[in-house]
Amino acid sequence: MTVSWSAYRRARRRSRQAWVLLAVGGIAGLGLLGWFFTAGQFEISAPAADGPAAAPVFDPAWMKPVAAVHEVPPGSAADALETLAVKGRAGKDNYSREAFGQAWLDVDRNGCDTRNDILRRDLAGAVFTEGSKCRISAGHFQEPYTGKPIEFRRGQDSSAAVQIDHVVALSDAWQKGAQALTPRQRQNLANDPLNLIAADGPSNQQKGAGDAATWLPKNKSIRCHYVARQVSVKAAYGLWVTEAEKDAMKRVLGSCPGQQTIRAT
């Protein structure tokens, strides 16, 4: 079979075009993967922004301030982020929850343990257990991380539906400067209302020890407050951020340039 020169040239041209299309498709695919493993995984999983835009911090009517290492700097959260040191993670082989003291101590000396303080602060219609001025037995709220309404009922099988999240997870803090804090300072970090939010139990479990580079709330409305709160906690306790964490924080705060740091008083 004889192939003419013009037919041969047309076939060569079509072959080159096919390779160009394959290359463009490959580059686009790599770009899509890069986007997914940075911001994309959060965008895909996130619903519309219709939840709370902030979470409670401090109620001076019955809470007392917890002494941090430094004062949270007033002003822009983005500016405060630039003051944080950027380093790699320290080892966590020697991490233990006990390094931050017994869970839910009455650090502010108001007569109630920290868990019940935070439930009282965050839940609407909070009900005390009969005979107690501290122990919360029921309440409800629009949960900040998912934006969904949640009912809290104290009980063996129901209490875990609402957990108290450490905004800066204690394991993350341990790997980013908390090892250099005194036992009292770590105890305060673990019980500081600035670092605590009542949250949906499954969301808190999913977050684990994640930082802003690996986990953000599904409720987009609260992300600016959440990241500003992480920045504020890290500034207050002299903790650092990793490069990836800082990049993630800057992306979030870039969408809300007026976001201020979060202060407990």
C-alpha cells in the first residue's frame, strides 16, 4: 500500500497534536492534585458558609483570666502571624497528655472545672445538674465547626457528642515550643478559654492533632476566627508554626484582611 506525502504529513501533524493534548492534560492533572492536597480538600468537603462566624471566648461574669506567657498582641491577625517563628516540628516521642497537667482543672479558681466552664460559656440554655452550680447537664447550640444545631445531654452514651476542642492541639503545641514551657504554663495553655471551644465530637476526633495545614472547620464562616484564634494562642504561649502551617493560615486570613487577633478579655 502506497501512502502519499500529503497523507503522511497529515498523520504526523495529528500525532503531534495528540501528544500536545496529552501533555496539557497531564499538567492540568498535576495542578489539580496540587490544589487538592493544599486548599482543595477543604473546599470540596466544605458546605456553604452559613454557620457561626465566631465562637465565645470569655465571660467576665463568672470566669477569671488564665495567665498566659505573653499578652496577645492587639491588631491584625495577619500581622501577628508574621511575628511567629517558623520552624520544623520537634519530636513527639516523649509527648504525654500529663505534661499539660490533669485534664480539666479549675485553673482560674472560680470553683468549677474547665470542661464545665466551657460548656456553660458555649451552650445556650445551659442547665445545671440538680444541686450543682458547676456541672452542666444539658444545653444546645449551633455548633461552630459544622454549623449544625446540636443538643447536649450529659450521659454515658451522649456526653461525647459535644467535646472540648483545644484550638491549638496539645500534641501540636508540644512539637512547636511547649516543651520549653514550665509545667504551670503548659497547664494554663491546656485550660485557657482562649484555646478551648465546645465542638462536635466527630469533628474534634477528625481534627486530632492537626494544624491549619491539615484540618480546617467545614463551616467556612468560622475559619477566619478559628485561624486568628490559633495565631493568638501561639503568640500568647510563644509557640511557632511550620512553613506549611503558615502558608495555610495566610490563605485563610487573606480572605478576611480585617480579621483581628482574639483576646480573652
